[in-house]
Amino acid sequence: MEARKVQITGKSTYMITLPKKWAVDIGLQPGSLVSITYRDDGTLLLTPPMTQPFISRKTLKIDGDMSELKMDIIGAYVMGHQFIELHASMIPQETRKEIKELCKNLIGSEIVEETGNKMVIYDILNPGEFTIERGLKRMNALVSGMLKDLIDVFDARIKEEMLSEIVARDEEVDRVYLLILKQFIRRLKAGWVSKEDQLNLVEAFHYRLAADNLERIGDHTVKIANMLRSIDFDKDVPKDITGRLVGVGKDSLDSIEKGVISLRSTDTELANRVLSGNARIKEKISEISRLTIATPNALPLGIITDSISRIGDYAENIAELAIDLRQL
């Protein structure tokens, strides 16, 4: 970092000199136009003309441990590497298949080169086309839709198909979540900013934390769906308990939606309503737990109520982020 003195020419023009090495390295000439972007945090971003985007490459070795390789590929994707090269003396067909399946869960990733000992994954997504705020809205819509459908399962005739659909939709939640992580890393890298992204860095950080909580809500929704598959609740669960589960599920859904709204609008009054509402949810869950102890399905029902309680906690976390963000 270099410090430069601000000078005044005439009566009202503020001037500062540019580092010579920087100007020479990027090829600035007399008369060159440099774009200046003013950020909410008070910093300025200087963008030279015809800047060539930096192409980042990551090389990974395929050594037989597929679980580690998958984590490495996901990590390289989140870190924003445009090219991910995979090498081995010979890549087994089953490994190729699993890598291609993984790419389906990484938005924008395509296999662009494939030989006997190498595979290349290329990120075709233009980062300016997707913002963190847009991603959070999409995650909220997906997770809320999953939970709403889960509530509707209690009145549905074809329950198995609905539960399978809910579980399958969690893959889309994970895809958007990874893309949000990737975009946040881009925000941290110096010199990158999207004209369409209106969030400052602190706001982006809070949205990224909110995405963490929405992803976990999706996981618990799947957990509930899988538990419901193991119970014939039309026969084995008393109607009173079913009605209470539906009620507390609707309360949790309301908390999620209000939590996200409070974050996006930094509405502390609404956020505090989420917090007080979650306290009431816990009271209702305690009552349900007391009623389910004597039922044949006490264990799976306990898992379901625990997941509903955790969903409420994650909604509360999002609301607390809104309260914190309000203090900026």
C-alpha cells in the first residue's frame, strides 16, 4: 500500500498522482480513460481501459479417493477458478461419470476437454449475471416452497411422490448456495465488483451468513421428509398431533419468510417479531413432544419436532443478522 498526498489545483479540483509502476504495467498512455467507481464504504475503484480479465487455473490430481476429489473440485469452484484441470495416468470411466454428475451441481461448470488422462472443467458463467442478493432470494423461494409442500403432504393423497420431490429440490438449494459462496469470494478479491451488485462488502457478508442458515433449513426439511416416509401417520399418528405439527410448521415457514424480509429491508421491528415468534414455536414443540412420548412413533416424531425447532432457530439467526446490519 502506498500513501499519496491530495493536491488542489485552481480553487476546487482535487488531484492525486497514480503510481508510475502501475500505470506502466497496465499500459496507460496520455489521454487514456480510467473508470472510477465510488463504493458505499468510501473507497474508489480505478479500472483501466481494456483490462484483460485474469484467468485462474487450478490443477488437481486424481488419486483414487473420490470423496476428497469431489471436495477439492467444489473448493476450487467456490474459490473462483475458471479452469479446473484434473490429471491422472488413466481416468477410470466410473470416475469420469461421477465428475460429470458433480458438475451438474456446480452452476456454470462444463467439461470442455476430456482425454484418457485429463479432464478440464470450465466455468462459463458471467459473474455479473448473478448477484448475492438474487441468490438469496432464490434460496428463500426454494426452501420456503419445500417447507410449504411438506406441510401440504399431510392433506395430500400421493404423499410419496411429494416427499420425493421435496428431497430432490434440495439439490437446487445446494447449487445456488455454492454459487453464493463463490460470488462472495469474488467480492473479497481486490479489483472485482459487479455493477449489478448493490451490496457493500459488509452486507454481502451478512447475506452469505443468511445463505448458510437457509441451506441448513433445506437440510432439515429433507430430514423431516425422510422421517415422514417411515411413518404411516394417517393411521399411527393421532389427528391432534398431526394438526399441531401442521400449525408449528406454518409458524416456522412464516418465520423464515419474515426473517429474510427483515434482512433485505433491515427491518429490526420485523426481526424482533421473528425472535419472539420463535420462542412461541419452542413452547408449541415442547407440548407436541410431551404428547408424542406415549405414541408408537415417539422416536421419528421426536426427530421431526427437533428439526422443526432447528428450522426456527435458523430463521431467528437470519433475523439477528438483520438487527446487526441495521447498526451500520
